[in-house]
Amino acid sequence: MSLGSAPRPWAGLADAFAFLSRLALPGRTGDLGRALAWFAPVGFMLGAVWTLAAVGAAHMAATAPAAPGFWAQGMLAGWVWLLLSVWTTCGLHWDGLADLGDAEGSGARGDRFRRILRDSRLGAFGALRLLLVFGGQWLAAAWHGALIFDALRASWPLAQALPLALAPAWGRGVAVLLAHAVPARDAASLGGMACSGASPRLRAGYALAAAGTAGLLVLLGLPLWRALLLLAVQAFLLRRVAALARREGGLSGDFFGAAIEEGTLCFLLLTL
């Protein structure tokens, strides 16, 4: 099938995989505006694979002569989950998180903010932000992994495994909402091309999906107050990043990367 004859919806899926990961699917068109609607579904597909692989690897380790307890299994599962996350995305979103950490932490504004944002070197503020977010994700993913292995004693732990699979979808959904909140600084950049797919209908759909995800987790046992806290904290973080982007003249890819990783961390922590 030629690129031109690819069905429009599935071409958007292929474009989203190409934009968000190193995985290349046939039918890509390079239309990142079309890819925007597929960010969360692609995140869920990736997260499901990471979760299955992480739990499988930790379960195999448990068959060793000196079998670890479920907390040690959880730590291994969390590490494998993060390893696959970094490998699949080539660390692209983490790079954006570090760049934004350096630029924001410096206190600079305007042209100096943008120069620091584009600087490929890692500074102290970026390193600290990487450490805190990466460490938080590992801690939270390991905790989820421990809950999974503890639940395996009784039954198939769907309620415990689902948050690990949903977290990447949530983070990428945050990026979609960010694209609707602030225009891109450069329409010709990757971030600008992704923002071209923003529409009121898509924003409403993603907001509804976020509320629906929180409701599903409540049905699976998450306390209602924690689901409401998840929505409130995520809204606060989103507004904060949007305000910073608006102050500095618009979105770029680094803002998307930071929003994805910080949104993933928020979801992992508040669904424990």
C-alpha cells in the first residue's frame, strides 16, 4: 500500500508511533497534526507492552534459587518498565524535561530562556529535575510492581497492573491538552506541526477521557478522593507548564517532553 492510499485514521496512528517512539509502522505520512489524536492510544499500547515485559522479567527472576520477595520483584519490574520506556522513545521526552529544567531553573526570560532551552549541555537544574522525576517514576513503578506480585497470590491482578499500562497514555494525553492550551512558538517545528491538529472537539474528547479514566480506577478500587486529587494535581501542573510556555512565546518540543514525563509521574504516584 502506498503512503497516499493509507486510510486516514490508521495513517494518524502510524504518524503518532513515529513521533512518540522509535517504532516505525507502515503508512506514515509525516502529518503530525493528524497524529495528535492518537497520542494517548499509542501511549497505552506502549505501556501495555512495557508492563507485560516488566512483570514477566521480574516473575522469571522469582524462579531463581534465591527468589526475591515481592518488593524486590517490584523494584526489578519498575526498572525494566523504565528501561523500555527510555529505549522505546530514545529518551526524547527526558531530554525535553532536562532542557526545560535548565531553562526554567536559571530564572532567565525571553531570548536567554530560549538559548538555554536549545543548549544540548546538561546543567545542574536539568540534572536535578531528571533525578527527581526519574527517581519518582522508578519508585512509583516499583511500588505498582510490588502490588502486582502481592496480588498474584490470590488472582490475576488487573486492578494493580492497569495503572502501569495507563500511565504512558495519561502522560501523552497531557501533551495533547497542552497543545490546545498554548499555540506553538514556531509553526514549522515538530511541536508546531503537532499543535496544528488541535481542535475543540479533540480537547473535549481528551478531557472526557481523563475523567473516564479516573472513574474506571475508582470502580477498580482507587479511593474517590485520590482520583479527584489526581485530576486536580494534573490540572495544576498543566496550567503551570502552559503559563510558562505562554510567557516565553509559545510551545516547543521540550515543553511536550516535560509535560509527558511529569504527567506520567503524577499518574503513577496518585494511583498507588
